[in-house]
Amino acid sequence: MMRQILTVLIAACLLNFSPICRAAYAAAEPEVVDGVAAVVNGEVVTYSQVRGLVAPREKLLRAQFDGEELTKKIKEVRSAALQDLIDRQLIIQSFKKENFQIPDHFVEERIHEILKQDFGGDRNTFVKTLEAQNFTMGEFKKMETEKIIVQAMRSKNVKLNLIASPAKVEEYYKAHRDEFTSKAQIKLRLIMIPSHASDGNAAAQKAMADEILGKLVNGAEFERMAQLYSEDSTQRKTLAAPLEKAAFSLEPGKISNIIEFGGNYYILKVEDKHGGDTKSLADARADIEKKLIQQEAQNLQERWLTSLRSKAYIKTF
């Protein structure tokens, strides 16, 4: 009996790979097989495949973390990578079980595309690169075939609704307004007078702060007062919470009352304020629709994979 030919969105999958598909590609990096990480219906997933898949991510993690936190992060990414490899194996097995076949010319077109895009059409350089990575052409074609299989099976089994209902869009907008609100920013000047409470001079220092505030209210230049009296004129990107709350409550050009915090007296002036605006539903609609469609795709894919897992023998080590 002739095999069925699976052509569901093949052309698209040549250019648009799912996360699982990208994982399949990365997993094919040459590594020494050093042990069995999982068995999927008799097919083996090795520890070296897992390490090959997470190597770029682990490199970043090692630059960002150390100690127990690094160990935890690496364990998490390796666990996720192993699950991706297991799912990839299940998808390929399902493809074979349904007796599908990828036409050879799809794979050849993909190879030609890689040759043209990544090697400028220079086949010799392409072959030498494969050899340097310990790949034969046959192994590379197998890898590309499996990538196409994974995406084609995903397209077949994850049927997307490309329209998000207006009701769901509005519901998401109301529940996530903060996502569509730009972060407020201010340009701030401050005067800081230490209380010197430990020296018994708090009253005198408070009186000085009151005097400075009075001068500012009567029209003195804030910058000049800061130069004369402030013991902290450092520009900051962040403020302590009480100072930040007071600063963001001021309108541009306004001056705060005296704020006592951390053993000091502060007077703030906001010179400029921008941001903090919320997009309208009409302006946010396209982004929300895209996000909802992506979420639906992820949910559908997870249900499909869960179904494959439930029917399989999977053992991890």
C-alpha cells in the first residue's frame, strides 16, 4: 500500500520552526554518547543530547549565577531540555505510526536553502563545515527531515483559531492594564540636610531645612539652594520608597514639603515627568489578539503532547 504524503503547511515549516523544532536542531550537535537520559518507546535519549541542547543557555547561566543558585538553574534547563527531546521523539514516532512520508524534494529544497543563505551557495564550504562538526551529509539530511516532520505534525495536530473574540480581548485588557501602561519617569532635583541627631543638632538642622523651604516658596532658585546647602547632589536612577512616592506625587515644577527619612531631611523638586500613560483598548487590541492566539496555540500543543505522552512508555534516569 502506498504511503500517505504529509503536506500540511510544509512550505511554512521550512522557514518557521516551533520551539520544539528548534530544540530538535540543537539536539543534533555532535556529542559523545555517555549514558541514557530517557527511553521513549524503546528509543534512547542520551545525556549528551541534553547537554548539547542546553549548552548555549548554560554558558549564559554560568556567567550570571554561581553556587546553589547556578546548580538549581542548570537543573531546571536540563529538565526542560530532556522533556523537549522526549516530546520530539514522540512526535517523530507518531509520524511513522500514521505512515506519513516527507517527499525527498522538500528536504532537498531545505538543504539548498541552507546552502544559499548560510554559505553563499558554496557547497565545498558547506561540506567542510559539516565535516568539522563530525556530520555526514546523510546525518544532516536526517536531522533536517526530522525538523520538518516535527513542524508538519504540529501544524496537523494543533489547529489554530486565528481570530480572538472581542470579549476575550476586552477581558484580557481589563485584567492586564499594567501591561499597556508605560513606566512613569521623572527628572528630579533634591536637597538633603542631615539631621545630625546623634550630635544633638537635629532641631538646628530641621530649622535650616525649614528656612531653605521658605526661601524656595518665596522664589529662590532650587539649583542655587542645593549648591549652597545640600550635602547630597548625586544624580540617581532609583530612590528609597518614601522619597519615590513623594516625588511621583508631585507635578512638574512643584516642590515637596520637608521629608524626614533615614536620619536626613529632604526637599524634592520635580522638573519633568513623562510616561505612565495607558494605551486605549483600540491601540492595544492587535497586541492582545496576537498574545491570545499564541496562548491558545501553546495550550493546544500541550494537550496534544499530553495525549502522546499518555500512550507512550517513557522512563527517565
